[in-house]
Amino acid sequence: MLYSIIVSPGLETIAREELSQRFDDTGHLKILERKPQRLLFQYTGDPRELFALRTAEHLFLVLKRIPKMTRSRSSLAALSGSLTRFNFKETFECCRQVGFSVRKRMPFRVTSRLSGKRNFRRADLQRVIEQALLKRGWYLTSGSSALDVWAEVHGDDGYISVKLSRNDMAQRPYKQAHIPASLKPTLAYSMVRLSRPHPDDVFLDAMCGAGTILLERALINRYRYLIGGDVSIDALDATITNFGRQHQPRQFFHWDARNLPLQPNTVDKIVCNLPFGETVGNVPQLTNLYRRCLKEYVRVLKPRGRMVLLTSQRTFLDDELQQLRFLKVGKQLTVDVRGKRAWIYVIHFT
Ligand SMILES: C[S@@+](CC[C@H](N)C(=O)[O-])C[C@H]1O[C@@H](n2cnc3c(N)ncnc32)[C@H](O)[C@@H]1O
């Protein structure tokens, strides 16, 4: 069966690594292509196992992929025509496995997406796919029993897929309490992966907000100790709520990250989503925050430790790193945070 996952912009490589790491050994996986925000792969195992992917926003079963879509309306006919005699047996089997109820007259709805210049509109794409399925005896509904059919045209590729994931694939059950500017769990997970988690890690997020990064770390594998802190009591309360009684040993502090009550050389990994300037308003304040936090992070990090920092204020971080010649940026990823461009820096000592 052909599947695709949708990931946040910039996380394609990490998602590919996750997919390989989880499923290469099973012999069921063959990754076919990496596209912007999308990975296409064949998987012959149980589709429910794919819901374990922590980088994925959505999981789709791809019914048809039409390469070489042109701008013309005739390529629309190729896409919809492919459904006319399509054998839904395997599709329905997969849908049943993930818990959908399948009927002969299948209730459905269509979502359409279009990018690039075309001689047809998104509404045209939607309509032809709806028509093709209505002709098969299916019926349109917006009810919860509807099969979510997606019709997409991006670049040269046309896809008709069924969305297998519900809205909670990228959401996590632990996230009960929220704070403004809280990080997406998929992004937090990706940052944690970049820290190369190890069972002996003392792991720190000194500006932990609602605790997303710490929780993603806790869920990856064993660790020696988790340390979190925040200057905001509300944020700390959210972390405590989201952790509940699980994931020991850990300790949370109400602190200012510019002055950490930690001994030098005691932390293996620091993963932190630095304030973007939405809450800490002006430039001098933000410069001061970045400078002093970085100084503290350098002080508490062990010589072979790693920092993974996320910021949209690239120049502030670059300016500070310029001063600290003994630090090396091993990797830098451009990502998207709430529609804003941001960068993940993976930093270690030279
Ligand atoms: C971008 S948010 C982090 C969000 C977090 N990663 C999450 O997913 O919920 C930044 C956090 O830094 C905290 N913060 C700002 N200045 C701080 C400081 N000087 N010391 C500690 N925390 C600080 C804010 O209270 C906020 O919770």
C-alpha cells in the first residue's frame, strides 16, 4: 500500500529518519520520495503502526498518484478518470483496520488542494473528484462517518488519498494545559531528536513553557534526569499539569534562565525554544536575554554536551555565537513556527 505523511516545513529529513528508524528493520517499508512537507512510502505492515510517527501531522493512504500533471484541464480528467474503475477492496480493508466503518454506499467528503499555475481552479478539482465518487454510488456528507478524500495537485504530481489520521495525530494526549506560544509537539519532538537522546542524559529546557520539549524527551527513551524551568508561574503550572505524576526523575524550577541554580558541567543536553520577542518586547531586552542565557547554557553544559535552540531572531543568536568562538553550529534547519520563519541550531563545543 502507498502512504504519505504530511510534516511541518523543514522537518522532512527528520521525518524520513524517524520513518527509517522505526520501520526499516521490519522489512515492510520502502521510502519512495521526499517532497516539500510530504514523504511518500510503501508499507506492507499494519497501518495502525504508522500512527506512532511523532513527526507526522497527518497520515494518508494514497489511492492514486498521477505524475506529469499539466496545467491543462485535461489532466483533471486523468485524475478523476483514475477513480472510475478503481478497485477499493484494499483501501476499505486498510480503512477497517484503522477503525473506519465501511459501507457499500460510502459516505464521503472531498478536500482539495492546489498549488502552481493551472488552467483550472481548486473548485474544479474538487468537483470532478466528487462527481467520480458519486458515480460509484457513494454519497456526500459532512457527518463524522464520512471518508475524508483528499484531492491534491502540487507541482507535477496529482494525488487522490484517504486521510487516515484524525485531528489528534499531531496533538498529544499529555497536552492538557496550554500557554501562548507553546510549541507544536512535532517540532518539539524533532528538536529532541536532534539532541541525540541517550539514556544517560541529564536534559534541560530552561524556558520550558508548557513542558512540550521535556515531555517529548521523556517519551523518546530513558534519561537520567529531566530539568525544566520558567520565569512564568503560569507556564510552570502548565508543565506540572501536563506531566502529572509520570516521568520521574524530574525537577521543575521557577527561575530566570539568565541565572541558573545549576552547577557547571552538569547537563548533557539543552533543548530550548527561545522567546521570539512576542512576550519580551524590545531589542535591548531580547539581546540581553539571549546573551545571558547562552552564557549560562555554556556554563552548565558538559564538554561533550549539545544544545538545540529554536529562534526566529536569527541575527541575535548569530551575534552572540560570533563572540563564542569555542561553540560550533553543527546543523541549522529552517522551519515554520505559527507561519513565521524560524531556525533550529544544533550547537556543540569545538
Ligand atoms: C516560546 S516559549 C516556550 C514554549 C515551550 N517550548 C512550550 O512548548 O510550551 C518561551 C518561554 O520562555 C519563558 N521565558 C522568557 N524569559 C525567560 C527567562 N528569562 N527565564 C526563564 N524563562 C523565560 C516564557 O515564560 C515562555 O514560557
